[in-house]
Amino acid sequence: MVLTIRNDDARNVLKEQPSESVDAIITDVPYRTTQRGNTGTMGGFWTTDLVSKGKIFEANDITPSEYLLDFYRILKDGSHCYVMTNNLNLIEMLNEGVKAGFHFVKSLIWDKGAKICGTYYMGTYEYILLFRKGKDRPINDCSTPDILSVPMKKTKEDGDNLHNTEKPVELMKILVENSTNKGECVMDPFMGIGSTGIASILTGRDFIGCEIDKRYFDIAERRLTNTKASTLEGWL
């Protein structure tokens, strides 16, 4: 099991990654959110100024055209790419994905099991767009529904959320196990605190991850290192 992570801008890491070297990309890409007049239920983790501008993090101005071409280049033929997005960015993500060369397979829905405040109806889900490069590749468990009901979970430390848009490891495990086999390589260029990486390690896949924010990278590094150590110990 190989674990490779970097605290760097994903655009730099992607440019350096060899062509056709990754078996799947599974990532919660940075994107703009619907503008809000106040923090609402988001709490003090995000500043009012950022949220009012439709931002959650400082480093989410990157656009799909800046990374999807490299996603396509580094993926092997017959591999899958999962990108999470919202209503605001859905059309751009779909159009740019097809323009990059991907075949759009379908949209999955992540049912969070929780409600998020919004101007038009309360949000309870996120889109997970499934793209494919090249030849057809069925998922490993064709009985998996396209609505993935996995409760939203926040990992806390000293009473505070480590990451307010954290994705559940169990959700990422579904995607990892359906689109790769043991020993293959999963990449998450926007790994946050490492949920995709943990899912990859727990299921016997290699993982390449990148995170630009030093706070989140340090958390991810600790979580991934601990997961790898405990997983290897369990195999002995």
C-alpha cells in the first residue's frame, strides 16, 4: 500500500503527475456556493465576509477548466472520475467535463440525512458526477443505488469541527470499492482532511492526495498515517 500526499496547489501536482498513471479520481472539488447574507447554521468557522461572497474557503476560486484536462490526462483508459458539486456549479462542471474528453455516465445523489439552510428550500443532498475516460467500465457492485444515503458526519477535536465540509469515509468507500480493485491507485487532488485517502487505505488501494491548506493537510497527514499504521497492524 503506497501513500503519497503533498501540501501544495493541486494544479502544480496534477501537472507533474504522469499520464495514464491513476485508476480513479474521487474528489470534492472547490467551488463557489450560493451567496448568503449571514453565516446561518454554518457557525463561526467561516467568516461572514467569505460566506456573503459565496465562498467557504479562501482557496476556492479555481475553475473546472483548470483541472479537468489534467484529470483526463492522468487517468487510465476505462477509469472513473467522481466530482462532487452543487446546483450553482452543475452546468459548468458537466460542460467542462465533456469538453475535457470525458463521457458523462450519470449523476449520483448523496443524501446527507440533514438539512442545510438556504434561500430556496433547505438543502439535503449533493451531486456526485460520475465521468468515464475511454472504454466502458461497469462498477464492481451494480446493485448500488444512485442515491447514496450516508449520514453527514463531522469529526471534532476539542469540541470544534476539523472541517465543515468533511465527507464521510463510508461514502467515499462506496465510490472507491465500486470503481477500483485492490492494489490500484486512487487520487484526490483536493483531499481536505483525507476522507478519500482513509477509504482507500482501508480497502487496500494506493492513494495520492494533495491539499493546499496547511491546517487541513496536517490533519489529513495525521489521520492517514494513523489509518495506514493501524490497517497494516491488523493485517499482520
